[in-house]
Amino acid sequence: TQLLEQSPQFLSIQEGENLTVYCNSSSVFSSLQWYRQEPGEGPVLLVTVVTGGEVKKLKRLTFQFGDARKDSSLHITAAQPGDTGLYLCAGDSFYFGTGTSLTVIP
Amino acid sequence: DAGVIQSPRHEVTEMGQEVTLRCKPISGHNSLFWYRQTMMRGLELLIYFNNNVPIDDSGMPEDRFSAKMPNASFSTLKIQPSEPRDSAVYFCASSHRDGGYTFGSGTRLTVV
């Protein structure tokens, strides 16, 4: 059962542009994680959010946990080619979303 | 820290053969997870251990799949007999308490 839906599924943008990806569920989670996965490697943890409405920043990446703790968003400012990868959200660490594949074109 | 270590990185085997995937978690992490990743189904949790004890194996697809964790530093995932539909990337991850996971680099399994 896929509990977390991510959108968009694929995203291709030019270097310097901003973007937002979404992670939505009908379930409430105690915590939500965001990972980035590069080809041939395992996912790497970016952030964990635990409080409804919480906002965390990691350099050019801004993560927000929905007030009801059912959804989350990831906003990237001034995307760079190094941001290219598969972005995955996970609810309570166990349940992974479908992923957003991001390509940043130089 | 060397991180989570998985072996082999790639495995090609014939249908019907036994396959064993290996994982060494990060020292001090008390939870270990096996995931399978495919294009169609994404990352699926197969089984997880807490303090070497299997807690939830509801994600194991069939009786052909089995996992063991004989000690805190080693786990195996075995498929016997293997089938072409088992082809996927298998990841092992470990974590400490309620922290996020640290994943290994995965084993790409191809069953022909």
C-alpha cells in the first residue's frame, strides 16, 4: 500500500530556477523525513520534521510539515545541477513516497 | 564510520538459484531494515529488526524470502528459489532509536 503520494513525479528545470515538490497522505504521521537519492546509491537523509507547521531550512532547501501532519513540501531556491536526484519523503521513517525525479539543467 | 555496508553490489543469477544478500549496519545502531526498490513500486519495506529481533516481516513477499540477524553487526536476506520478478535493488538501512535511516549503497539483483 502506497501511503504517500509525491508530485510532480518528474521535474526538469533550468539552473537558477525555484521549485517546490509535494508529499501528501491521508494518514497522520508523527514525523516525516526527506531523502535525496543519486543514481547507484542509497537514499541520504536530508531532514526530519516532527511538529505540525514546522519549517526547517538547509541552505537553499526549505522543508515544511503541514499543520495536520499529513503533508509536507520541499522548496528549492536557485536550483543547481548538484540538486539533481530523486527526492523521497517518508512517513514515520517506514513508509516511503513515490518520489520526485529532479533534473537541473546547467 | 564506514556507513552501512552491503554485499555484493551486483548479483546476476539464474532463475531457481539461491541468492544471499549481506548487510553490516553502523555500529551502535539498534534497528535494521531491508527494502526493495523498483521503478513500478518504489521503495518497499520488507522486514525490520530491533535489537536483532525481527519485529515486522509483513512486507516479505513470499515464503521464498527469509531474513536473519544473528548478531548486531550482520544481517542476511535470502531468496530461495529466485525468480525473474525478484529483480530489483535491495537496500539495507540502519538507525538509532527514532532517528532517520542510513542506507547502504544497495545490491542490484538480476534474475535471468
